[in-house]
Amino acid sequence: MLPHRRTPDFPHTNTIDSIFRSESNPAAATEPVMSVEHWMDLRCYPPTRPETVRAIEVLVRRSASAELRMTFRLDGDISRIRVSPPGVPRIATQLWRHTCFEAFIAVEGQPAYHEFNFAPSGEWAVYAFCGYRNGGPLANEMMRPQIAVRSTGSRLELDTLVRLDSLSAIHPNASLRIGLSAVIEASDGLSYWALRHPADKPDFHDADGFALLLEPPEPQG
């Protein structure tokens, strides 16, 4: 809860290959990203990134069928990154103490938000907050995200799918603010990654870090 580039040897799906990637630019630090399908770089805190992780980027896809799909892509020396082995998908606690990818989802203009934790093991957690850090975990199997992991010696990818209609009846048709982040545990220590670090320390719950604005997609006719 705390809070570059592709290599040709990694397998991709046709969907991922067909999506464009937005290159980083200085304006991204101050302006929210507005997109339905978009590659984005996560920024490391502290700014001096560990040698084990070269980059983390995320692809976000929102569909008219209330699905939010995310692909987290980590490039680095995977042998030096502590990744939990695959297991039975289940609810777990304190996943953020180890290698974990995270998404924060809020309806635009509302203080309430949900936090999802996705572990490479397939373990997951969902938290609901009515305001800044004011809330707790949900033990609801109906909210279980789909998680799939692929790995080589130089890349780790985690795909996940969240059903927006499992959050509320409002979420599928609302403008959403999204925060994307990761905690990476490696042989050279912990590093914290996010779309935006608003403060002088990593705090993934800071709403100013929910830097991605997703408008509801047009219904497919």
C-alpha cells in the first residue's frame, strides 16, 4: 500500500502489439494523462533507481463492457528481483511488503477510492476507502481480479483484469481517476514506482498521484 524499453525476445499478444506507446515528456509531470489505451512509464522513488530495474511501464485498456485491463511490464535483471512463485489465487495481506503491482481507482471528483494489489504469485487484495487512507480490506471473492504472469531473464509482465461493475453500479459509466504503482523487492533493496509522486516521499494513496483520467468508452454498436 506504499507507495526503458522493450526487448524483442519477449512474447507479446496481438492486442499488446497493436497498441501505441506514448513517449515520456516533461508535461506529463504536471498534466494528467487522458486515454483509454495508453502506455505509460512509472517513475521511481528514490529518483536514483536500483540497478536491478531498468524501467516499468503500464498499458491500460478500458472497455465498454466494464472491464479494466492493465499490463505491468518490468524490464531488468529478473534473477535479482524477489518474485513470489505461482500459487493458488487467493486473498492475501501486506502484499505491498514485497514485489507487488497496484492500481487505485476513484470516480472523478469523489474522495472514495479502491486499491487493488496484484502479486506475481496470483495472490491479490482489494481495499475500499471513503477518503484518504480511511478504510480497509474487502474479503469479497466476487471482486477477484484475473492475473496472468509471463517472465524471461530480462522481463516480467503481469496482466490483470478488474471488473468495474464489481466496485459499484456507477463505475462502468463514470470518468475515473487511476493511480498506478509498484513496489519492487530486489537484492539491492526496495524501490517504489508510480505515475506521479506528488510528495517528497512515496505515498500511493495521495489523490494527486491518481494521474490517469479515463473517460468512459463509447458503446460498441
